[in-house]
Amino acid sequence: MEKLPVQKKRNYQKELEQVIAQNTANECAVPTLLLHSCCAPCSSYVLEYLSQYFQITVLYYNPNIYPEDEYVRRVREQRRLIEEMGANGVLPNPVRLLEGRFDSREFYEAVRGLEQIPEGGERCFACFRLRLGEAVRKAAADGFDYVTTTLTISPLKNAPKLNEIGEELAREYQVRWLPCDFKKRNGYKRSVELSAEYGLYRQDYCGCVFSKKEREKALAKKKDN
């Protein structure tokens, strides 16, 4: 049997750096970026890094978050972080926040039939597609140069899958996806440092009711042991 060619593992951080280098070399106007953010802690390093090269609009669209008061708390922290980073002069280009709608029914419809899938599997992929789909459509409609997400900064998130979904959606809506794996080059470590510096609320579960239950179960098991 003929062996299939082995696909080369992509280095998304290197691809991102190549995009930045190309834009810088062309001396073009600072490109615009619609950045989907999952939370303030994850966005902290991404904003510090990318605001050097892009005019960023943060899209906070996360209908997966449970319960609603948790959503309110997280979006409030996102707004505060942007304001304080701007006031501290650490954002070379201004950053603005665009809060998306919060309708949890959109999330439950997107993951219907996948409720029992463990964290990190197909249910999460459906959630990624829901949130990135909104970001890509918004980026295309409003004429942004690029679109991407902060989600890849988490060591628990599947960066290749996120980029795969993002690129597929971007092709469909004819907008440029900015490749990323923000955990690279100590990105996650830097986000932890910035979270401490700004006193950010760092949640202990991803966001949805299913991840919350899994976290509570894990904590209870740890306590029993």
C-alpha cells in the first residue's frame, strides 16, 4: 500500500511573524484587526503584542458563558483591561471594544447532541465555530483587514483546530485570517504576569455550563482524595 505523505506541522507563530514582517516591509498603513476575545486574561498579552502592528477592535462574543452574571463579570474585566492598558500607554495603537450580543440559546443550539462529549472534543469545536463564525462575518461586513482569536493562548485549547476553523470560515467570507498560536514565545506566561499586574479576575473554568460541571467534579474528586 502506498504511504500517504506526512503533512508538515505548521508553525502558526512563525506564520504570524511573517505576516507582520511583510506588512512592515511594505510600509503600508497600520492594518485593522478584529480580535475575538474569550476573556481579559487571555487577551492581555495578545493586546500588548499585536497593538504594535495593528489597529485592534476587540470583539467580545461568548454566548457559551454560564451563568449570565459570570458573563457580565468577564466582559466588565475585558473593558477595564483595555481602558487601563490604554491609560498606561502600553498600547501603541488605540484599541476599542465591541461587545457582541449575549444569547445563550445560540450556544445550546450549536452544541445540541454533543452535551456529553468531554471537554476538548467535538462540543468545543462546535463552540469555536460558533464564536469564530460571528467574528469572521463581522470582520467581512465591516471591512477589517484581518481577523483572529485570543483562544490559542490557552495551553488547553487546540490551536491547529482553531486555525483550521478560522481559515475555513475566512475563505468562505473572503477575509484574511491571521494565523496564531499565542501561547508560543512565553505568551501564556506573559498573560499570567499581566493578569497579576492588572489584578484581573482569572476564572477556573472555560466558560460553559459543561466545563463548569467538569471542573466542580474534578475539584470534588481531588478533595475526596
